[in-house]
Amino acid sequence: MYKLLDTVALTHDMPDAGLQRGDLGAIVELLAPDAMEVEFVAASGRTQALLTLHAEDIRHVGDRDVIAVRTLEGAAG
């Protein structure tokens, strides 16, 4: 299962939060066995989104994953 501060990846796009499948987040709060608060940050460290998600919304990150950088839609700079 998931633990506090695990790095996880989204399993699907979340356009309302400006997030896409594969974006990385960190579990910052465990709410229930199947619910957790996940923080997603920009490369600068600014919080992009803090969402309550369920196990089907995220997956563990592993050795076969590659980290990439993308520009947020509509972001200035």
C-alpha cells in the first residue's frame, strides 16, 4: 500500500488541476486506507495542486519510469 511521502504518478489526466497522466506527486497525508492527500509541485517548488485522491488515481513510481519536464498550459514564464 501507500506510505506518507511516497512519490506517485497520476494514472489519468486531471485537467481541472492542470495535471496530466504521469505527473509526479508526493503523498502528504493518509486519510483512509484508500484516500490520501497528494501534492503536485512545479519545478520551482511552487505547489501546483493539492488533491484528495484514491488508489485508482495514482500508482507507485519504479525503476522503469523516466522523469520528464513539461511546461504547464497557460503558465507565464
